[in-house]
Amino acid sequence: MSEFGSISTPSEELTETMVQAYRFALEPTFDQEQSLRSHCGAARFAANWGVRKVLANWDQRAAEATYGVPVEDLTPWIDLSAYSLRRA
């Protein structure tokens, strides 16, 4: 044994880990199901809106570049963060 202690190999450091999981089934009422579907639809609409907004910005910049507009005069990039898109 050295002054720094014993050296253990990776196989000696392994410990067993048990993972436990639970499974639940949702059984919403008709009104709850309609509300869940509405929220999912709104989230999908918002995500698609954000994608369209970003792609439109990219397409605008690409079109301006083909007309020979200098880089400093191109339409500015929009902020792609979720926070800025949410504010928009």
C-alpha cells in the first residue's frame, strides 16, 4: 500500500442500482379530454407559428442577399430563444 492509499480498479467501484418505476393510466372525463386536446392543439399551433416566423426571417435574408444587399443592411436576425418567441 502506498502513502496515497490503495488503488481500486473500476470493477471494484461498481455498485448495484435498483430503478423502480410506476405506471399510471389517465382516464379523463369527456370534458377533461376535450380540455387536454385543446391545450395540445394550442401548443402545436404555437410551435408551428414559431417555426414559420424563423423560416420567414431566414428566407427574407436569403432573398435580400440575392439582390446584392450588403450584409450590414440585411433584415436583422430574430432571437431564436423560446422566451423571445413567446414575447413575440
